[in-house]
Amino acid sequence: MNKSFWKELVEKWPIAALAPMDWFTDSAYRQIVKWVNSNVICFSEFFSADGLVHSKFLADSVLPHAKIEEPLIIQIFGKDPEMFAKAALVIEKYNITGIDINMWCPAKKVVKSWHGSGLMINVDTAYRIVEALTKATKLPISVKTRLGWENPENLIDFAKWLEAAGANLITVHWRTYKQAYSWTANWEPIYELKKQLKIPVIGNWDVRNYDDWMKKIGNLDWFMIGRASFGNPWCFLPGNYTPNLWEILDTLQKHWKLLIELKWRKWSLESRKHMVQYLHSFPGVKNYRKKLVLVENMTDVENVINEIRQDFKDFLDKKVEEIIL
Ligand SMILES: Cc1cc2nc3c(=O)[nH]c(=O)nc-3n(C[C@H](O)[C@H](O)[C@H](O)COP(=O)(O)O)c2cc1C
């Protein structure tokens, strides 16, 4: 892969990206999203640069992936430029397409030690991290950050600074570190940023689906969706696509199977959060949920899903909101 990866992709506008989400965008999740829309570019959960350098176990657990997930972007965090450079050499060995730097994370302990969002006010380190990665690897380097620390006034300077250090793409989540959740959407600073940079810009936050994004995209290059994809990988399809019951159950079953294959003993715990999302607004969901949290293997899962199929056999080609019992 080379540094022009992002620029070349932009020509296929508009491109959708799956947001990096800790405890969610693992290999199973990414495979499901790609299975629904093979054009989506997937970002991984975030991993510590130091962790990848020091733990072969971590690298061997999180970097191997299925071919369908490619091109795959791995997100890393940390604060030591040298560690980022070393982590890049580890990542390169696993057929990864690009490296994304987390300058987004607002968690107190992360920010306190100047990782994540903390890099927005520790701009020298931010620069040195991008520069070190750019020199260490041929992989394209991207940064995910926020509108700013307190307000958006430094966004353009900060992003230009990252661009000068060698960043090939920037994703901006349109809330600042200090903003409360009540803030209303203001895409203007990101549209303005796009005018000022040569590299592609992705906007992120509160996009419900492809069609919603097309209303907001303005002059931006891409859209990135996070939470709206929970139990709804169809959000990346145009036309306000809504799956029918058969598609939901089939996808849930596929997702479950992947979790069992990939997560060994942890799969059962991991699968609950996804299952709840897929069955959201299903009639009689409580009854099925009770059974699904007790499953111990794939046969148990298939039994419950087949029971749901049987209960709804007259509605399998209908959308959830069309079910009348
Ligand atoms: C459960 C969860 C975990 C997240 N983990 C990360 C992460 O590891 N790295 C990151 O840059 N952003 C992370 N985010 C933020 C998302 O990438 C995204 O910026 C945010 O959810 C806003 O987009 P949305 O409104 O489409 O969900 C996380 C968000 C959620 C909900």
C-alpha cells in the first residue's frame, strides 16, 4: 500500500467508513459490515502502540483478519513517537492497509497521560508521532480527532500541522473535547477545514445512514458511521434501506457464528450486546432475549433463531414495522 491510498479512494466518492469503536469493530463486526456492503472501509478498535510492540500475543490476537475486511485500517494510540514507529513495523507484517492515530479518545485516564484527545493540546508530540510514523512505514497515515479542545478555533491550524507532519487523511468528529452531549450539530468548521487542506477530510458524528449523510456531506470526502451501525450494518446502503426479517435473522446468525469462531470463550458475553441491537423493536423480543442469553453453543443459537423464524414464518419477507400479530 502507498501513501496515495486515500487520495485515490476519494475519486470513488462517496465512500463510507465504519468508525473505530472499542469493543465493537472487531473482525466479526467488520466482516458483517463488508458482507452487506463491500465498499465500506473499516477502521479497527483502538490498540496501544506500546502493547502491540511488547505483546506478540496482542498482535497475533487483533491484527490477523479475513480477506473480506481489506482494505483494513488499524487504529493505535499512545504518546511516544518511537513506539508508534515500532508498532508500524509490527502492523506491516499483517497485511494491513493503513494506520490511524487516535487523537480522539476523551477517557480521563487517557487524556491525563496525554494520549488520545490530549494530543490536541500537546501539539508538538502530535506532530512528532505523525512524522515518526510517516518515516517508519510506507502505509498511509490518518488521524482521527475532534473539532477542538474547547472550541473549534484551532482546528484548521492543528489539522494543517498534522498535514505538514505527513498525515494523509484526517477524520473530524464534530464535538470538541469539552462539549456536552447537548451541543447541536455544526458542520461548518469541518466544511471550512476541507477548503484549507490538500488531504481528504472525513466528517463524523450522528449520521444515521447513507441518505442522512448525503444531506450533510457538503464538500467533504467521506462519511463515517459508528453507533448507527449497531445491529444495523444496512445503514451503509443507499435508499434508506431497511432489511426484512429474514435478512435480520440471517445476519444475526452469521455474526454469532463468526463470534464463536473468533472469540473462543469470550463469544457468549460479546454476542449479547449485538444480539440486543439486531432484535431491537422485534415483537416479543423479551422472550427471545431470555433464551438467547442462555445459549452455550451454535446449535443452541440456531434453535432459538429457528424458533423465531417459525413464530414469524408469515412475515419473513416483511420489515419489522410491517409485522401485525
Ligand atoms: C462504544 C464506542 C467505542 C468507541 N471507540 C472508539 C475508538 O476506539 N477510537 C475512536 O477514535 N473512536 C471511538 N469511538 C467514537 C466513534 O468512532 C465515533 O467517533 C463516535 O461514535 C461518533 O460517531 P457516531 O455518531 O456515528 O457514532 C467510539 C464510540 C463508541 C460508541
